[in-house]
Amino acid sequence: MRNLEELITANENRFNGTLENQIKDIQKNAETFEAVFKIFNQKYPVYGFGDLQLKRLMNQFFG
């Protein structure tokens, strides 16, 4: 179980640009959405995003 501070930080990261930068960094080395999704969930499990949630965020951030 995650601690409250970690969850608060993850939520803040959704709105302060950190999440967008985390995804951009992953995209530098991943060629497909499937690869991005796998790496993202391994590195940042605190977000708990499903594939459609991550896809929606990527479309929102990067068009």
C-alpha cells in the first residue's frame, strides 16, 4: 500500500508538468504505445493508469 505523501506527490505531478516530462522521457526510447505503456507502468506504478487512461493523457499532452 502506498503512503499518503507518495500519492499526493503523484497527483500534483499530473498537473505541474512532471507527468508530461516522464512520458516524454519514456517516448525517447520506446517506439510503440505498447512499449511506452509497459515502461511507464514499471517505472511509475503509483499512477495506476490503464492503457486507455495513458493514451488519453498522451493525446492531451502531445496531440
